[in-house]
Amino acid sequence: MVATNSVDVRSSGNRVEDDNHNHYYFSLLFIICFELIFTNFYVICVLLRSKCNGNKANVKIFVISLSVCDLLVGTVVTPFAVILLITDNWIAGGAFCTIWQMADQFTCTTCTLTLCVISVDRYWALKAPINHNVSLKKKSVYLIVAFIWIISILITITPFVTHQFSINNKNNGIQIFDNEYTNNSNPSTKITCASTRHDPLYVLFVLIISFLLPFTALIFVNYKTYRIVSKQIFAVRTLSREMRSEKPLRNSAFELSDATHKQFKLTVTFGLIVGCFTLSWTPYFFCYALFHICEKCIRNPGITFKVTSWLAWCSSGINPVIYMLMNYKTFFTSKT
């Protein structure tokens, strides 16, 4: 949705002040784009150079997949969103408008499903470590990642193939298009790239597949994982107190405590990532559902969806920062 233009009767001084504010605003958005690209690219490079075995190797593959997806947000999605905000006109053509929208939906779906798989993997590794190590080999992890990307592609292209999008030319001076590009003979008419979804079944499908099911699973699985780790830490501390007098057993207890601490640290890391991801995307999906249920309930959908979309995209820049800070030695020392 794009808001219609209104007559501007403000003084020139106020206009100059607003232009300055816009410059700061656009500069901030470009900084966000740069941070998205740099941090995710850095995480990918460091992880590709690092050598891990066993469960750590599996987690590394999942994190690389998540970082590649977040990198796509920084290279394909957000830069063109900034250009659209600055020019208030879509200049990349109809074909790329379709690619841009598909990339946005694809990255959202892929990130969500990848986080779900990581959460389940962490829970399985703590609940049944022996069975997890025997069953989940590196080849299986690659197949899971491939399956996530294929499913995300299918979910993404379905509405475009089945023409669930429509062209809306009813806005004053505004032309909205999706998977078709309409040449405009009137140079004063602004063209924007925004989807107008009317099929309630598709809206329900997106909400269930991309939000309700995965986010519910993320919260539930991470809660269960945290409970398991908390019980393990309590058991290790109790065992350590009981074995202080016997040196061989005390050393074994210290080794067990160190292993449990690493599991707890990894659980907290992904718990923070899932928490930030949930907080970032919930406003967008809430407004998305509310807009299709009660269109008049959102007074200015153009501004609302811009703000919620950027909040959601920022999660792709938060993920690598959390992972780097929680694994400081891996990312900020000479030995990787």
C-alpha cells in the first residue's frame, strides 16, 4: 500500500529542516545495509575457515546457511528498499520488482525454517546426545539445508505462478505493479513496487506457514532446551560439591562442567537470536494480518509497513552480531 499525495503548504524553512532529517534517516538506512553485508560476510568467511568436528560441524553448517540468507537481505532486499524510499519511484523495472519481492519472502521463510531446524537440533543434541551423534551426519545436515531452501523456493514462487497478485492503478498518481510491468506514457506518474494480496486463503496460508507454526515451534522448543540445560547445570554443580575431596573424580566433574557450560552458552546464543528474530518479525505479521482483516484499522498502511519491514530486516543484522559476541574467541582472535 502507498499513501496518496497531499498538498504541502509548509514554509521553505520547514522543508529544508525536513530534508536534513531525511538525509540523516537515509544515511542510517545505508549504514544498516552495510552492517548487514559486512557482518554476515565476515561470519561466513570465519566459519568456512574454522575446523569443527561432530555436533559443532553440524551447527556451523546451519549457521552458514542462516548467514547466507541474511546476506541476501543485505545485498538484494534492503538496498533497493532504500532507493525506493529516496526516489519515491521504482526504477528497476517490472521483472526485477518480481525478483525483489520474491527475494524478500524467500529470505524470511528460509531464516525462519533454518532457526526452527537449529532449535530442534539443539534440543535433540541435549535430550539424546548419543542418538543425535549417530543419526545426524554431515551428509544429512547438507540434505536438510537443501530441503529448507527448496521448500522456501516453492512457498515463494507459488503466489507468483498462480497470479495471487494484482495490479492496482486506483491510487492518485500512483501505479502499483507486481509480477507484470506496465509501461507508463505519463512521466509524472510514480511507479512503485508493492504487492496487493486479495485472496484470504493465501493470507491465511502465509500467516500459518511463515509465522504461527514456526514461531510457536521456536518458542516451545527453545523453552524445552533451556529447561534441559538448566537441569544439567544443577546436576553438575551438585556433583562437583560432592566430589571435591577426591581428585580423580573432581577432574571428571570439571570436564563435565566445562562441556555443560559450552552447551549452555550455545543454547543462550541461539535463544537470543530466536528472541530477537521473533520480536523483529512479530509487528510486521501482526500488521499484515490486521490489514487484511480490517483495512481501516491501520490509518497509514504505507508508513506502517515500511517501519515494520525495516524492523524485520534488522534482525538479519542482529543475528551475526549476537553470534560473534557470544563466540568472541572464534571471531576476534588470530587463530580461527
